[in-house]
Amino acid sequence: MTIRKAIPLLWKYLLVVAISCMLAFVISQEGRASTMPALNEVRNSATAAPTTRYAAVGAYAVHTVDATWHDQARQRELPIRMMYPEATEADADRKFPVIIFSHGLGGNKAGGKLWGEHWASHGYVVVHLQHPGSDEMIRKKQPAKQVESRLKSAMTMTNLVGDVHFAIDEILRRSASKQAPFDIVDAKKIGMSGHSFGAQTTQSVAGQASASVAGQSGFDKRIGAAIAFSPNARNSTKLANQFGDIRMPFFSITGTKDRAVLNDGTTVLQRTLPFVNMPNGDKYLLVLDGGDHMVFGGHTMPRRAQLAVRDSEI
């Protein structure tokens, strides 16, 4: 499904929020694996409740908690920001689905703030990751002429994919031990999302195979559905093999001005190639006319004239 509309910037945000919430609803229904009966139930539920306005703020108050988790196996400190709904008395026995969000190069755990807050208000626990080695520290207080090369040198998936695996392990551990606020988590309903390089992390854990390594490099079967903001096919070889194993519901979001950020030649077409080369069934593509790279970051945008590599999340 491809949607193309010429709409003002504010409405681009609202449309992205609305449709991403629709797929987040799929995450909440799917559990660990995609099945046609489950998706039919989602569609039937959506038909039965047409009054749901996903662009509007949800009914839940949102709490935010910052923490740093220690990965003993990798001797790595992982900053996280958790946004979660304030459960009411009516939710005494309810468990809330989880969405993990991965920022772009040079970003931090504030990446995807607009999406996370909105999802949490609709009843989702959102865990925003900050990836040491590819986060804001590689661009802060650096000479402008060195920022681009530092960002490019940080473009490695090993730590990012490992961070996602560890984060899921930690969420499940804390949920099982009923450690607040993870005691409200539904450990069987986990979704993945990310922007730019975080979208590539999302692709990897959703089942993208490395073009240079046999088999899947980061697939995590515990993830039930995924949303990629500004996806990319950085390696154009064997695309069907790269994306042919992404079987879960997958929503790709890009725009007609979503081009290269690091002067690496990325084209709008490349942003659509993951969707084009995924197997049929429960795959969705939204292309916003006029949408550029920063529209999809999910954070408060500086003025257009101030946008620069050193100030942006890529």
C-alpha cells in the first residue's frame, strides 16, 4: 500500500502519528509472530470501532523514566528512556505492549520523543535506546569538518543490534520479576521502531540478512511487528535475499525529499527498496510528498536554516 499526498508540515506529523499508531495496534495484537487470523481480528476490530482517532492524544497520562542498564556480557552501559501509560483502576489486570525505539546516528534517547509520547498515551510502553559509540557524543564539541567522517565511521550494526537484543532480555527479566514500572509490560507483545540508522537497526532485527554475511545478522524472533522511519537499502546487492526473510508486519515511512544526509548518495528510491523487496503480505509503505529526512525523526525540529549535520539526528 503506497500513500502519496501533498500536505502541510503539521499534517505530515499528524498523518505519521496516526498511521504509525495503527501499526502499533497491530503490534499489540500480534504477539511474537504474524498470523493471518490475528491480522483479520485486528482489521475486524478496527472496522467495529471506527471512532478511534489515532492522531489525537490518547487517554493515558504519560510518565517518563531515565535509566542506564549494564550489559555484563558486553561490558556496556546502555542509557534508556522509558515512556509508559499511567494505569487506572480499570487497568488493574491489564498488560501493555512494548515498542523499542532506536535513534539515528549522532542522536540520543530523546530521539523519537513525539512518537514515544503519543504511543504511550494510547497504551504502549516505549523504551528509547541510546547507542554508545554512535550517539551524540561522536558529534558534540567536535570541529564541524570532522563530524561527518566521525558519523560515517560509526555506521556499524554490531553494537546497535546487540543493544536491542540486550534491551529485550532486560525488559523480560524486569517484567518477570514484577519490577516497577515493568510490571505492566506484556512480554509477549514487543514491537520495534527506529529512525534513519535506527531504521536500519529495525530492519536487521526484523530479519534483514546481511549482504556480506551468510544468513540473518540480527533477527530477533521475539519482535512481532516493526515501523521504520526513513529506511534504506545501503547495499544494493541481492536485495531479494536481504529483505526476503522479513515476515512480520512491517511499515516503512519516507518522503519525496528524504534523500542523503551524510553526502553518501542516498536517493529517495533507496528508501523504498526495503519495502519493494520484502515478501508480500502485511507490508506497508507511506511516502509523504515533500517529506524530508528530519520530518520523521520524532523530535522537536530546529528552524530549517539551522539544520546541519552537527545538529541533527541522522
